[in-house]
Amino acid sequence: MINPFTKNRRYLFIYIAVWVLIMLIQAAVLNYYQDIDLLASLSDSAVFNVILAIIGFNMWYVLRFSVRENLSTPDMIINHLLTAAFMIGLWLASGYFIMAALESHQDDYIAFLNSSLPWRAIIGVFFYLVFILLYYISLYYEDLQQKLKIESKLNNLVKEAELNALKAQINPHFLFNSLNSISSLTMTDPEKAQEMVIKLSDFLRYSLSHNRNETTTLRKELENTGRYLDIEKVRFGKRLKYVSRVDESCLDCHIPNMILQPLFENAIKHGVYNSVEEVLVELNCSAKDGFLFVRLTNDFDPDAARPKGEGIGLQNIRSRLQLIYQRNDLFEANMGKIEFEAILKIPIQKSNEQ
């Protein structure tokens, strides 16, 4: 991990600026309150603070090493005590000998230098604690950011797995019905069986090609829905009547892929399948207030046995919408006396947000 002060030029500039300010303050204090010569005050301040700044900068690597070792609390305390003693000793010794050599001709300053070592040591402890605090905060922040990234990645993987699981529920159920119909048609109407196989192949090709894409345009989704209805018309013939009323402005809006097919499957299963008369399945779509409203209605026989609760397809839709958009108010299902209504409310996203 890179030293926090070198990650950004601004941080490094602030670090240098703070030490320059400390140097100027210390030089002013020595000159004004201790009556030290101005040049000697500047030299003392520059030497001791430059050395301390360099030592403080490199303390980061010592701290990173100790953290990686996963030391126990007592061992960490001992490690810090030894590190502090070594670094403060190194700082005082190097600064002392340099200044003693530079100002050897000034007896007053040498006397001050000798008497100042105790309070310099206290200052060194203070700066050591400040550096340790800053570096631990930096480590904590870096670890937190890393954990948040990992958590976000895991959440995305879980979300993707859940979505894939929900999508996987669609095709097997549909295939089961279609293959049963094809099996029956091979005996009664081989030509229709062949037609159904071709349409089923086109439908599955679309499904497989869109497994990786979370959304698609309403236009493409309706084209695929048309394939599905063509397959079902082979099964039900004139009993299935489909009407589509879709605004042109809605066709390029993005919706979750394979989100409409379970709606049509539900309409056919609970409307057309249980009826001997023609059943109207009607699709309406419009855009309003930043949402795409998709409404699918179908007639049903009120005397036929009504399904209890929502089927797996409708639960699938509700779950997918909640996972994708993090909202639970985007799907509504209403059952009337002779009509069933399903409404999708899809947030319209701009093209650069897809």
C-alpha cells in the first residue's frame, strides 16, 4: 500500500506546507523567547524538523509491516514503544550532532541545545503519536473502502445469481408445455408440429442471446413476444386473439429482458387454456412521468377454477423488478369478475445510463 502522503500531490503539498509552517513558528519562538541568533534559530528549526518530517514519512512502512504481522495487543504496544524510542533517539542524535557541528562556535546555543533535549524528546513523543494516529486512520479508511468494494462486488454477484435463477425458471416451464404440444401435433398435424419447432427454435435463440444483457428495448421484447404468441396460436388456434396498442415513443425504451413473456404465459394459462371461446389478450403501453407503463389484460371464464394467489411467473416478475430497480411498487396484478389485469411500471432510463 502506497504512503498516504504520496497518493495525491495535494496531500504531499499539504504535508510539506505544514512542516514549513512548523519550522517558521519554531524559529520565531527560539529567536524571540530564547534569544537565539536568527540564523541559528532558522538552522535549528530546519534541521530538526526536516529530520522529523523524513522519519515521520517513513514511519508508514514500519507501521504497515507491524500491521501485516497481525501482532497481539501486548506485542503491538511493545513494538510501538521500541519503535518510538528508536526513532526519537535517532531524531535527537542526528539533529544534535548536526547542529553541534554547525554552531560549535556559539557557546550560548550549545548550552541551549543540551538543555533542550528533554523537551525535544517530549515533542518527539507527541509527533510520534500524531503520525501513528494519522496512519491508523488512513489504514482504517483504506480497509473500509476495500471492504465496501468487496461487499459491493459480492452483492452484485448475488444479485446476478438471483436474476439468473429467476430467468432460469421461465424457459423450462415454457419448454415443458411447448414440447408436449409438439409431441401431440406430430401425430395429428405434422406440418404444424414442424412450424412450432421452428418458432420455438427462434424463441430460444433470442432467449440465449440475451442472457448476459440485463435490459433490452421494448421493440425487441415485443418481437420475441410475437414468436411466443405464434407458438401458442399453433396450440390454441382461434381461441387466442391478441391486440397490441403501443405508442411509437415507447419502442426504444429499455426494459428487463424476458419480462413480458411470463405475463403472456399467465394470460394464456389462466385465460385461453380454460376457455372454449375466443379470449382477448390486449397489450397497452405508454410513457408518462418518467415511467413506461405496460398493461396486459385478458378475459377469463368466471366459472372456471381460479388459481390461488400469484403464479411463479408473476412472482418472478415482481422479484426481478425489485432486484433490478430496488423498488417494490413496479408491478401490480388485479383480478376482476371477467378480466385479469397486470401492470408494469418501468423507470425510463436515458441511453447513457444503460
